[in-house]
Amino acid sequence: MKIGLFIPCYVDAVYPEVAVATYKLLNHYDVDLEYPLKQTCCGQPQANGGFQYMSEPLIEKYEDMFKKFDYVVAPSASCAAFVRCFHPEIMKGKMECTTAKKTMDVVEFLHDVLKVKEVPGKFPHKVSVHNSCHGVRELGLSSPSERNVPPFNKIIDLLNLVEGIEIHEPERKDECCGFGGLFSVEEPDVSVRMGTDKIRRHMDTGAEYVTGPDSSCLMHMAGIAKRQEMPIKFIHVVEILAAGL
């Protein structure tokens, strides 16, 4: 099983420690891992802004770069969801996106493909789990509250393997934090209010950290928390899982 590691733009530029933790963690499970050089954006910002045609060259490059792999793994639920759900739609009638169905967020890859039963992480802290919208409703990382289905959460399943951790979820656990990519730019006041409410619900659990699979959501909330001097910290779930490496 040959794995291609896809590191999204904002992770590479703002949270390289998440990329390093992902690489270390996958290597811990002894997979045949490769990080292709000269990666570029998956095309999500352009498409979200209404310029899907600008995503097409990036989609073509993504397809060419990762087509040889059995799976493509990314530490970003939103980017993995965009590739899987929207690459084929944007390129419909132009090319077949064979990589889309092989692209996974690192949480679902660890949970569904590798089916890990142990993790190297040790994290003696209280954490509150943030279920990002893309992860819940496009990748199925957890059960959406609006559907009458048995509850599940793949993020929590993995965190339960971490030594010393205490796991919580906030009230209204899968409500949006207000980031939404360009939404936070176009509607900043609404976005900040949504983020503030979400952070307060996380803090009400007594958690020291908020964790989740999307650095974009964590970045949004961390910015609000810093400006408002709210005593809570943020960490990507893969950093917790890899904490013992």
C-alpha cells in the first residue's frame, strides 16, 4: 500500500508542525509513505470564491501528482473533502479524477484503513473535540446531529487510545465555528460572533485544549481567543496522537 502525503497550503505556511506530526505518525505505522515535492493548492479557495475555472489547472496537477498512490492522506478535513466531493464535479466531462475517491483525511485513514488500536501519544490534559463541518457532513468523521443515526465519532475513537487524556464535547457539538473559508472574510462580524459562542461552549467543558482535524477552524477560533484573551489553547488532533514520537 503506497501512500501519498498531501499537505495543504495553510498547513504548510502556518502550521508546519501539523505536517511534521502527520509524517511522523504515518511512519510510525510503517506505511510506504512519500511526500511528493512541488505540491500546490487543491483549488478550494478559488472554487469557494466562485471561480471554479481557476481551480482546474490545480486539479489537473493534483491528479497527475497523486495518481500513482493507493491512498492520498491529508491533515485537513476541509481540503480532503474538497478533493473528494468537488474535484470530480468541477472536472465533469473534462477528465476523470481517479485520485478523488482515494483522498482521505488522516483521521479517517487511521480509523478506517489502518484500523489502529494503539497510538504513541501521551497527553495528560482535558480536551474538547471540535467537529468541523466538512468532517461531519462530507467525510463522515462523526454523526451529524440533524440525522437520526446512531452516534459515532472517529476522532474520539482515536483520542481514546491516548494515554492520560480526558475527552469532552461542547454543547451543540457539531455547530459551525463561523470560519467557513471566505465566509469569515465576507461576513466577519457574524463569523466572529459564531466563533466566540463556539469557544465559550468548548471552555464550558473545563477543557484546557480544543482539538480537531481542521487547522483552519482551529486557526479561526485561536485568533478570536487571542484577541479576546480567552484562556484556552488549540491543537490539531494529529499532534496529540503523535505526541509520544
